Amino acid sequence: MKKTQLLRNLWYGLTSNQRFLIRRLYYLPQDVFDKLAGRTHKYVPPRGLIYTGSAISAKRYLRQGELQLQLLKEEIDLKPSDKILDIGSGVGRTAIALTSYLDKTGSYDGFDVVKKGVDWCNSGIGNDFSNFNFKYVPLFNDLYNTSKNSSLDFEFPYEEKTFTKIFTFSVFTHMPLDEIQHYFSQMRSVLTDDGLCFSTFFLYDSNDEDYVATRKDFNFPIKGEDGFRLMSENVKSGNIAIHKAKLDEMLKRSNLKKVKVIDGFWKDDVRDASKKEYQDIVVFKKA
């Protein structure tokens, strides 16, 4: 077995709480140093609490949030007055950037299955900005949460047609297809008739499936039965890639319509500098 696959299996073989603890302890010395050196930011969590993406400095974390905001402005014409829903709000990467962009007529709502992330955001951003609200939803995810509550039974806690813009960064890369399908239907329900959705995925088709399955390091060797591939059999939500035709089918089933796809650079052997996001972006709306 390749070393990368072995390490991946060992990591995914741990419980979510064990993975959280290991990250916290591993980055503790650096977090202490950052604090002593004055390299922290009020809204940016310590490296050991960053459970999505890389554990990076506060400066780089803020920069990533600004890049995400720029993508939202470019791809779904995000406005300061928009009513926004952030699915998988994490530890506030995008929300921080939005605090200086949304005006008093705009609003932000976010929810996440990791309580420590929601608590962190509420103690900072939520406390300082009355139009920013974060909710904890205790749902099972074998990567992040051991709750017995199923995402398939979860109804978004918002009124119909509330949000003009909905986005997810690296959420549907960590959910099984049936849960994604359910979320699509929920997104349609709370989206205004002229609203837009922005979501990131790992996508492939028949032309690059073999490459995606066997490429070095970041690959999806486990083939599912219905248009998807996994990184690990141990954790179904560890990372999932979806066939483009399957995604089209799922959107149609929820009465949603694809507007455009922007390829990410996750499959590039040599980084294409014209691509701005690692994952593939899909913009969609009500059909």
C-alpha cells in the first residue's frame, strides 16, 4: 500500500474527536508562539481549531476569506445588501471578510455541524455584528460529528424564499450523495426566485476518471455504484468526487438548474494560474 494511502487510512480510522484533539495538540506550540508574537486576530481561530483547510497564520487566513469573497462577487454578483446563507460556516473564514462588505440592509446566516466552530464565531463575529447569526446543528458526519441525527431529516431552520444568495465552500466534498440531494431541495426552498447558489465540488467525467482514481497523492481510488468516487472506505465523508453527469441529474431532481461550472486546479499537475479556486465551482438557481 502506498504511504499516502496508509497515512490516510490511519487518519480516517480515528474518531472525529480524536482527530480534533490531535490537531489541537499538534499546533499548540505554534499557537502559543503566534500569541506571544502578536500574530493573532480577534476573529481568526488558533491554528489548532482550524478543522477545515490548512492550519495557517491569521494573515493568510484573512487573505483566504478575502479571496472567497472576491469569488462570490465575481461568480454570483454578491451585493452588500444580499441576504446570505453560508452552509458549513466553519470557523468563519468567509464570514470575517463579509463583516466589512455587507451593509446594514444585508444579512448573514450560517450553520455548521461542529459546535466549537459555531461557538467561536458567535463569541466574536456574532457578538459584534447583529446581522450575523451562526447556528449549531447536531447532525451526524463521520468526519466531523458523531451525533445520531441524520442530515436526511434536517430541515433548514429558515422561512421559504429568505435568501438571495446561498453558498457552500468545501461542504459537498464531505457529504454522501443522498445527503447532498436533500440539501439541494432545502436550498431551493429557502432561496428567492431570482437567487443564486454557489457551491464547490470535486468533479470528474469519463475522460478523466481513471486519472482521478490513480493520480499521485490526492486521488479517489474507491469507485461508488452511482456516479461518485471516495478517498477512503473508512470515512464516507472524508472526501467525495462526483461525476458531472450525476451532479446534473441531482440538480434536475431538485428542480434546480446549472448556470455555469468553473474548473478548479485540484487536478492540475502543473498549476494553471488562471484558475482561482482549488475545488470546482458550480453556480445554480431555481429551474
